[in-house]
Amino acid sequence: MDTRFLESLLIVIEQGSIAGAARRQHLTPATVAQRIRTLEDEIGCTLLQREGRNVRPTEHALAILEQSQKILSSVRELCTIATSNTLVGKLQLGAIASAANGLLPPYLKRFFESFPDIELHIVPGTSFALHNAVLDGALDAAFIVEPPFEIPPSCIWKRLRSEPLVVLTSQKITETDPYEILQTYPFIRYDRNHWGGRLADEYLKSAGIWPHERLELDSLDAIAIMVNQGTGVSLVPDWALPWPKNLRLKKISLPPPAPCRHLGVFSRRNAPKQRLITSLLDVLGSPLATT
């Protein structure tokens, strides 16, 4: 399908007439009409309905209108990227909540300073869902927890931060032995549907600890708030600031070597926007100070 013909269709719909579209594109009305007929033959349905000198889109044309606009926008973006000496375009990035709040901001600041013409769209989600979205091509890259399985050769993994598991308690708890705390107090579990939560669960099992489970939550911020009010204790990764404000918490280290949740960026080697992704990876190449 010739995208110029698709553009003619959209302009005809916008102008309300073939003559108006012809003037807009500096073509003859016969040329524009021929383009519409060709599109109708390729798609297999009528796209325009005549009303005197004017035309209006049929239901078939309206059904493809939004997708047609996206196609033309993508084509224009590709042309700009191919012919420009400076990096331009859009990147669809996924990010888990703790990465979006704490890990990403300083990196993105550096990225925008280096490439001000690149537009980023951040999509939230779990590591598992974002990992699959990258594999499916729905996302260009994702800031996630390192997968608990081998990274395929067709993909790239760049580790950015390692977060050891810590026992999280309120200030009221005086005990300092992490195992005693986990076995004694009500336990708020980090959701095992998250790879970080699965890491904590595996550690508890390997240490032979079976806590008195009270809650299972998928939000680290929510866990911190619940621990602060004395609802229970938890085993969580020591995630990047900022944490919820005005909390009085204790972080108690596990006996070494403590397992770590590793955060990084995941992408495909042969992604359509590889040039932009490579630029992002280059910016991420110099580790930031761990907070």
C-alpha cells in the first residue's frame, strides 16, 4: 500500500471534498480520485460516499482512520530519523514502580541533556509483564528486575543497581536478630508475583523460616507504610529513594551473603529503534552513585 494514497484519503476526509484535497496536495482532482479508487480496491470496500460536490467517510473509512494516522506518523518519524544527523524520535520504555520513582530520574535527566529531541513515554508494570512486552515489540526497552532465568542471546541486559534484601521493622521493635524478628512478628509479604517478592520467598525457605503471614502486598511503598504503623515486619529489597515521607523504620541486614534484587534495563538487540536504544544504553554506561 502506498502511504501517499493513505495520506490523500485522510486529507479528503479532512477537507470534505476531493477538489479541496487536490488543492492541498498540489495534485489534480483526477489524481486524488484515482488514489482513493486504488485504496478501495486494495482494502476491498468503499471508503468515501459522495454528497453532491462533497464527500464523507463511510463506516469502513472511519474504522481505519485512527490506525491510518498512526501509520503516517510512524512513516514521517522514520524519515526524520533516517535523514537527521541528530537523534530524534520516540522511545516506549517500561518501568517498575520503584525504578520509575528512584532509579530512573537521574538517568533520564542525563539522557535529556544529551538528546533533547528524543521523546520518551514511560509505561508502568511488573517486571514479568514489561519483560514480555519488550520481547513482543510493544516496548523498546524496560527498566525491570533482572529475570530469574538466562537472558537470551537476542536480548541485552545492563545492570544498573543491586539492592540487598533487608528486614524492615518499626522503631518500636528492639530485637536485632533478623531471623528472630522474621519468626516472631506478623509478616507482611512482598508479592510473590514480583521477581523481588519471589527472591524474598526463596530466601525464607532456604533459611527454614516460616513467618506468621498477615498480608501480601505488591507495593513496596505500601509495605513500608504498614510496617511503620506496626502492622508487621517485612523482607524487602533496599530500594532506591525516595521512600514515603515521615516514616520511622529500621533496616536490619541479613547474615552475609545477603541475596540482592538487581535492577537494570532490558532490550532486544535488533529492535527497530536500535539507534535510539543504543544511545540510551550509552548514557546508562556510567553508573550513578548508589543512594
